[in-house]
Amino acid sequence: MAERKPFLLRLPRELMEDLERWAKDELRSVNAQIEYLLRESVRRRGRRKDDEPPHTAHLRLSPDPSPDPPDP
């Protein structure tokens, strides 16, 4: 497992409550939920050294185009 660095994070009470509910819904601890959200955000923005450049990240997130409806 990768080494983890402790980090103190202060959040508004309302945001923490939202994260607690969300984490519970997804069967995660609040810490794991925050880590998941941060990893997803970094991945989607293409900010990892081994990911594609940020200017192409939007292409990966675009939904597949829907096929044209058949002609009547």
C-alpha cells in the first residue's frame, strides 16, 4: 500500500454533515469518501503525471454520442 501522509482539514459543519451522509450511502468512511472524491477530481482533470494532458481530459469524460434515429 502507498504511504499516506496525515493532513488536517477543517470544513464547515454543513459540508462535513453532507460528506458523512454521502459516505454512509456509499458504505465508506468519511476519510475514504474524501480521498475518493479527490482522486476522481484529479483523474478527471488529467492532473496526474501518468494521465493524459489536461487539454484532452474532457474528451475522455464526454458521453458516447447517441446514434441518429432511423429515417421514417
